[in-house]
Amino acid sequence: MKWLTTTLGSSIGKKLLMAVTGLSFIGFLAGHLAGNLTIYGGADAFNGYAEHLHALGPFLAVAEFGLLGLFVIHVLVGLVLFWQNFKARPVRYAVNRSPGGKTIGSASMPYTGILILLFILFHLSNFSRFFVDQSGTTIYQIVSQAFQSPVYVGLYVLAMLVVGLHVSHGFWSLFQTIGLNHPKYMPAITVVGLVVSVVFALGFGFLPIYIAFIA
Ligand code: HEM
């Protein structure tokens, strides 16, 4: 247990935990997006994908618990880092100018993080089998029903833009933390981070619009 207190006690330890858990979420989002793209194949394709996933049984349960654990670590350590940064600067700067390449993405990380946390709670209450009785209906019907509401479509599209913004800085930041901040690699990493965040924002964000207006 000593490694845990040492890791949590040091600033770089906390940043490393953020990086490793953040990278796992990027992996999860890539998988989740790939699965959700079956929506374009119609109800049977999407329901078939969900059935395959659920057929994994205990393996799926282990992955879900693992994901939940990583999520709890990411949120708690993120909040601790935010609080420590806040405490370290009790007097706000009159001019908020940072020489360290501050971007909208980097400055808004704690806020976009909290919005994503709220989105995930809302999202699970909409679609997850842990919260929605899926007997007698299909996952396609549940999703398609939700996106008949313009409020849901609007909330999801906005949430996907927030996810894109969070990932755009998180991707860059995690490679800095794991020590790949070499002038030779960073420009490429910045571009890949931007591409990944645009793919997530557009890939997820277009789905509710497609279901509401096209499908
Ligand atoms: C339009 C965008 C999205 C759609 C249509 C969608 C759809 C779904 C559906 C249908 C489920 C339930 C799967 C099941 O119980 O069989 C689900 C679960 C989940 N989604 Fe999404 N999702 C979207 C975006 C996102 C985003 C951006 C995140 C994360 C930031 C996310 C995180 C999750 C999580 C954590 C679960 C629970 C996984 C599990 O229980 O195994 N989703 N999503």
C-alpha cells in the first residue's frame, strides 16, 4: 500500500495516474464509438452488436468494474489536483496570461471534466441496462426513443463538444506527463490529439442528429 500513498503524495504520481486512466478512457471511447457506428447499419446491426457485448457475461462485468475503478481514480485525483492548484494561487491574477501555452482546452479541464461526469450519470440513466429495464424492448428502440426529443439531441451534441475539448488537451497533456514531450514528437502528438478529439466530437455528436432526422 506504500506505493499508493507515495504515488498519491507526489504531484507527478498524481499526474501519472491521470495520464494512465485518461489513456484507458480514450481506448474505451474508441471502442464505444466503433460499436455505436453500427447504428448506421440499422436496428438489427445495433441490437446484434449489443447482444454480442452482453453475451460476454462475466468478462463484460470485469471490464465494467475495471472501467468504473479507473473512472473513480481519474475523477478523484483530478479534483485533488484542481484543489491543490487552486490553493497554491490564493490571489487571482489581474491579467490571466500564462506563458506556458495556455489554451481553452487546458484552462477548462476541471470544468469540462465535471460536465463529462454529469453527462455520464445522465447517459447511464438513459441507456445503461443497470438503470433502464431493457426487457421487452431493444437497445435500438431505447436510443431511438430518447433522440426523438430535441432536448436530448441538443444536450448530447453539446456534451460531445465538451468531450472533444477535454480530450484535445488531455491527449497532449498525457504524452507530456509520460515524458514524450520532445520537440521532435510533440507537434505530431498535438495533431493526432486534435484529430482524435474531432473524430470523437463528430463521430458521437452526429449519431443523435442522424437518429432524430435521418434514420
Ligand atoms: C451519441 C453518443 C452516444 C451514444 C448513442 C451512446 C450509447 C450508449 C448505449 C446504448 C449504452 C448502453 C449499452 C448497454 O447497456 O448495452 C452506453 C453505455 C455507456 N456509455 Fe455511451 N453512448 C454515447 C456516448 C458516450 C460518451 C461520449 C461516453 C463517455 C464520455 C459514454 C460512456 C458510456 C459508458 C461509461 C457506458 C456504460 C458501459 C457499460 O455499462 O458497459 N457514452 N452508451
